Amino acid sequence: MRTNYCGLIDSKYLNQMVTLYGWVHRRRDHGGVIFIDMRDREGLVQVVCDPDNVTAFQSAEKIRNEFVLKITGTVRHRPAGTANPNLVSGEIEVLVQSIEILNASLTPPFLMDDENLSEAVRLEHRYLDLRRPQMQANLRLRYKVAMAVRVFLDQHGFIDIETPMLTKSTPEGARDYLVPSRVNIGHFFALPQSPQLFKQLLMIAGFDRYYQITKCFRDEDLRADRQPEFTQIDIETSFLNETQIMVLMEEMICGLFKSVMNIDLPNPFPRLTYAEAMSRYGSDKPDMRVPLVLTELTDVMRDVEFKVFREAAQKPGGRVAALRVPAGGELSRKEIDDYTSFVAIYGAKGLAYIKVNALEKGLEGLQSPILKFLPETVIKVILERTGAKDGDLIFFGADKAHVVNEALGALRAKAGHDRGLAEAGWKPLWVIDFPMFEHDDEENRWKALHHPFTSPADGHEDLLETDPGKALSKAYDMVLNGSEIGGGSVRIHRQEVQSKVFRALNIGAEEAHEKFGFLLEALQYGAPPHGGIAFGLDRVVTMMTGEESIRDVIAFPKTQRAQCLLTHAPSGVGEKQLRELHIKLRHVEALKS
């Protein structure tokens, strides 16, 4: 029976007999003495096999990487000068008395401490990848985060209630994953994009404070921070307004970072309106470690000769803005071209700039191909508003406001980090006062910016019918270092207000009843004021570990093509199963066309 974990043995166990189980991390033969670095979930310990112990030594000669062993031996000091300060067990070693090989291993496709592995190889052999110390640490931290959240919510009266995984398809912004029903021919379940409707029903049912750490599913294009199945910390509460909810959740996140990472986050978090965030940072999730801001120039560009600026300034919903990069004048032509290619990802058609070489020389001290198209008075305004100094570079964006915001907002973050301007540490904030709706120009209709169950701001209910574009909501996002880690809102708890929102979204009474009839009916039976928030557990843990992809904090993730390289899912199924579901596949060639 195991007496200790390998990675937890230290000098207090000197001269004691221990029994260990684990894997061979590495085997070394040093002039007849065999050393084994033995690994389990807690870390490494050095094991020594002396040739005087003939039986144990013969077993040690057979051992290779990733063999599973049972070892019994005596803890002793390592020889002088060989201690490893990076290990808990670094001052000791275990002199083997007996070795039992519990299972052999094929030569693994990679070493457990190899730092240059392709992700495809890692995901194909995920059970081996998860043995690596880095992955072990990541998943243990994920567990600590989940436990800290559970403890906090339990202490504040929240109860964990499960909601269905097989539910009704409702429009929530992304494609649903559909599950055909064998019993109800031609009908489908949907996997939940979130438990949104059910947690509202739980508030109507009187449970008052609910939470759930749950899987959610979205069939959408994937990036490093997206997965088809992801984990939400889902929270809902009754009889609290948006300020009270934010204060409570801020306390939870501060406690989480303190207990898991011993980090003190600022308290209270700064708050920024959506309008301010977009105006100053071009993003509703700005990275506040970067001190750069956008400068509004639309008003002074309406009559300039430079067509790109003039047309954007005159266009309804257009914007011209600038981004000053301190000491950016030292950027090479190639670096500027690289930034131009970068903003093109976000729809920008180009990236005009002015290099500020010497302000005291006036126009002669500036360098840019666009200077000849701008009046001196406009150039003066640009320099004054941006606060330009010698050596700076000023980038410009001119297009529809959303294109300018996305392009310059992304450039702000990238240039800030590239140029070493970003501060160290953690910079959280709340973004509040979101618009209720955003306009879809292609479909010429309003769409919910968050979701259609978000409550309008006080006094904005009438705008739902008269001027939806001006209606603000009681929505709030928690942002940390440029990532949205949580988003929520106060919900609509009165049926007549919910119906107004549906009408603004061009969802007729019949469609509303078909898709949300159960919620609309429930709202008529004494629904309490309620609201909540959902945090992305995967994203929070990714940021804590410093990983670049949420795949590195999920035990068995999918690739960017939504595939599992380990199990080869998704996969085809047999004709018998399809017949039971009354499904007939179109010919593969027809699908390709």
C-alpha cells in the first residue's frame, strides 16, 4: 500500500521506509548505479538502485520511460552538491529495497518534459500529454478554481441545481448542436448554449439563489479561446439589482484570485460605460494594462481633401480616429506594413500614419504621405488632441465606426504589448450600460446585443418601440486584461416588457409563443426581479496558467475543426442507427457541392 506521494517526500521522512507508486520519468545508469526519476501526480522523487541489491537491480535494468512501478525503500539525504532546490523532494532520495514492475510501456511518442510538441501529437495521445507536469498543474489549478467558486457560493446561500442537456432549440446567437429524437420522429433536441431560460425559471420557482458549473455547447467557428463544448460558472439570483450583483461577483473573483494565486485584485473594480469603452479603446473588453487611447477626429475631417477621411466622416455611422504610439517613430517601413496587414484582418482597408520627428519644425518636422491632403489647421488639431511628442507615430482609422473600432482597438492592444508599453499585473474592470440592440444592416433589423431576455435600463422601456437604437440595458461584463471573463444582466421579469423586446427584434407573437411560450407563460405567475452572470471557467483558468489556448486547461478538448483526435469524433454511424432515427444521408458528393 502506498505510504507517500513521490513529489511530497522531503527531509522530514529521513531514514523512514516508504512505498511509492508511479511512472518512470527518466532512467539513468551512472557507472553501475541506476537512478530513476519516479513521477506521480504530486511530482518527482529520485530513486537509487544499488547493484548490491541484486534482485532490485536486475528489475531496474529492465525499466524504461513510463513503466509503472511499485517501489519500497529508505529515505536518505542526497550526496553533497546534488540537491535540487526546484523540487520538494530535492534534498532527499530513496534507496531501493524492492521494485515491482506493475506494467511495462511502449516507447512513448514524446518525452514528458518536451516543451516543443505539436498540438496534433499531444491531442492524439492526450492520455500521455496529461501526464506531463504542466498539464497536471493546469488541471489541478482548474480544480482549485472550481472548488473556490463552490465554497464562496455555498457560503452566500447559492445552491447547485442541474438543468437539462437535452432541450429546445432557441435562437441565442450561435448554431445549436441538434440531437435527433428516435421516439418523436422528425423532431430534435438541442444541446444548451447556456442554461439561460432554465435558470430564469428557477428564479420564478422561488429558489432565489442558483449556480451551476456546467457544460454549454455552440456550433460556431473556433479560435484559441473557443470550444464547441465549454464550461460556464452559471449564476442567478433574485431581488438584487445590477449594482448589488456586480459587488457580490467582484467579491467572488477577488477571493478566487487571492485563494488560488495569492493575488490581490484592485477593489473595487473600475467601471466604464460601453460608449466610453468604444470611444477611447475601440473595444468593449479593453486591456487596461495598455495605456494607449483612441482620439476622436470625425468632426474635423468632414471637409478635408483626403477622400478616405472625408467620406468616412460624412458617412452616417462613420468614424475617423487616431492612435498615438509613443516612440513609434522608430518603427521601420516593414513594421508599419505588418501592422497594416494586421488591421486588414478586422476589415480596415489601410493604415494611414504620421511620424512626428520634430514638433518645433512645424510641417517640416512631420513625415507622412497624407500631409499634403490635410490643412495645417487640421494637422494642428490632430497633434493637440493626441498629445503628440517628438518621436511618436500616429496611426489613423477611417471607415464605418465598427470597422475603425475593431481595427484600432486590436492595434492598440497589439502595439502596446509589442512596444513594451503594457503594465504588468492584473487590470479588471466592469463594462456597463450596453445598448439593448445592434442593427444588422444585411437583414435590416435589430438584434439583441446580449440576449433577448436582458432588461432595459430604467426609463428606457418606451424606447423599445419608439427608438430601439437608443435603448440601454442593465447588462454588465467583467473584463480582465483584455478578455471578457464574465457577462450578465438583470433579466426581464414582466411579460409585457418581454413582449416589447420581442416586437423590437421583429419576433412576432406566434414565433415568440412557439420558441419561448413556456417562459412567457411563466412570467405571468409572479416572476420576481432577478438577474445573474456567467463566467467562462476555461478562460479564467487559461489566464491564470498563462496558457495561450483554452485547450491546455481542458482534459479532452476538440481541435479548431471541432474534432477529437483521440477518439476520432465526430464519426460516421451505421445504417441501422440512422434508420432508427429516420435519417437518410444525402450522397457525400452532393454534400460537397
